[in-house]
Amino acid sequence: MPKTPKSSPPKTARTKANRAKRRRLLLALQQAVRKEKAERAERHAGIRQEPRAGKPRTRRASRR
């Protein structure tokens, strides 16, 4: 037999506040991660673009 759809409970002020808080926290976390990734990528790009002092760049021997 097919199940009858069940209505959701009424939305209280507390549940609305909790959902809003969770949304804000998740958004802040996502933004922090995005910023960290951007800074990391920038640092790595800066490291790679600078030429090495002394020796010229040569091919590295295979690690195998």
C-alpha cells in the first residue's frame, strides 16, 4: 500500500533561529576555507615563479 504523505511540524521561532545560525556558521566556514585555499595557492605560485639562486634548474632524477 502507498504511504500517505505526512505534513511537516509547524515551524517555531527556535527552529528558524537554529537553522539561520547553522546557515551562518556554514557560510563562515566555507568562506574561511576558500580564503585559506586562495592564500595557499598564491604562496605556492610565488614560490614556483622565483628562480633558484646558484644552480640553474635541471631535470630531477626519477624516484623509481
